[in-house]
Amino acid sequence: MKIIKLMLVALSMLITCAAYAKTYTVGVALANFDLNFVSILRTQMINELKTLGMNSQFSDAKGDVALQVQQVDDFINQGVDAIILNPVDTQGVRPMMEAAKRANIPLIFVNRKPEVKLDGRMAYVGSDSALSGKLQMEALAKKMHYRGNVAIIMGALSNEEARERTRAVEAVIAQHKEMKVVEKQSAKWQRNEAVDVVSGWLLNGSPIDAIAANNDEMAIGAIMALSQAKNSNVLVAGIDGTPDGLQFIKNGQMAVTVFQDAKGQAIGAVQVAQAMLEQKKTEPYNWVPYETVTLDNYSSFASKNQK
């Protein structure tokens, strides 16, 4: 009888614990599902949230800052436990930060670093944008034998990534007296936009020896424009190490890319969110390293950054 009573007490305690166990819901606000790297981030976050037994809701801002602010407000009104934010505009994040702070909801930025000081239950998980531009241009300059004209294709200028990568590329070029920037224009992270930008440069007869693009998608657009013009003399470099980018490295059409670890960023953001919800100590900035990729080592990255 005593054993039965003990078993009943134990069972009662298990039922009580189960009743009080909370399944967290995380709202994930992404800048634009159509961007290749953001799409990879999304897939990896879905996998990690499932692995940790957390529910999730995803929203697509479609590159619209006002829409993203509304989506974050909607998450708060729906009672999510934490928000992961990949901002459309890294300078326009304050309204979302203030809303999350008022609601006492953890806010974790991923991939795009906010240009506002973080405080309270906030963190950033991602990479150092300037370092990727530095690594990209150092590798490209070496292939150019440190002489020649460089054109830069920038991402959306509302993003810290685009501005910092571009500044870093320009800084490397400035170190070499026989190198200079001859063109610089935004293609908003998009392949098709980059085709138009580079086609315009070629039509204008710009003397370009190499193109440094802020991401792989724009680098691929540059390669497509060069191919249409039957120009095989221009070196092209990207950033991200996406599967498409690595394929262009493999076939010799892209000289350099810089691997940005989408999986590491995605998993890191989800794990920081969980740690905050469990009242564990977290760091405000959580850095994920970059790696330079060329034809010599591209195969070691082939299984990474998969959708």
C-alpha cells in the first residue's frame, strides 16, 4: 500500500510539472524571404526551433520598414515569448526595440547588426560586416596582383552590411597605389538589379578589371552581365558562400567569395532566445566568424548554407 501511495504521489508530481511546463513561442521577423541568404536563415531557424521544441511564427517584411514595425507589433499583441529580428533597415530599429522593451519581450537581432546601442533583454547574433569586405578585397587584390580598376556593387544602403562592407573594400584598395575604385552603385542585394548595373557600366565603356559585390547574388548578376557582353577578363568576387555562389566558384566564373555562416547565425539566434527566456546569462554581441573561399577550398563549404 505504501509503495502504491508513493507511486501515486510521484505520478501527481509529474502531472503537475507537465501542467506548468511552458512551450515557448518565438516570433521571427525577416527582412525579405526572397533574398537568398535570408531564405537559408529561415530554413535553419525553423529546424533549430523544432529541435528545441519551440513554436514559431514567421513574417516577411518584403523589404518594407513600416510593414516590419507592424509585424513586430503584431507578434507582441499575439503574446509571443521572444522575437528574432532580421531588420530591413539597421538604422530604423528603434520603434521595434522600444515596443519589445515595453512588453518585456527578449529581442534578438540576427545577421544584420542594429546601429543602435542594445540594452536590457536584447542581443545580436551575426558577423562583423567590415571584416567580410576586408577579406573579400584582400583576396581579390592578390588575384589582381595589386593593380587595376575596381567596381563595387553595393547592397541596399539602408543596411549596415552594405555600408560597412563597401567601406572595408575601399580601405583595402586605398592601401595599393596602383588600384582605384572606378564605379560604385547599389543593386539592393538582387541578382537582376546587378545585371542592369553592370550592363550599364559596360555600355558606358568603364575600364573595369574587377568587381567586388557585397553579396553572392549581385556577384552572380555581374557574371551574367559580363557573359552577355562576352567579356571574360573581369574578376568577380562575392560574399556569403551560398550554394549558388559556390557553384560559380567551382566553375571558375567567380574568383572569391567569403563564407558567412547562415546555420551558425540561425542556431545562435534561437539558442540566445531560449537562454534569455530561461533567465540564463547571455552576451549582447555574439560573433560568428567568416572564412575566405576560393577554388582551392570551396569543396569544404559545399554542404554548408543549405536551404
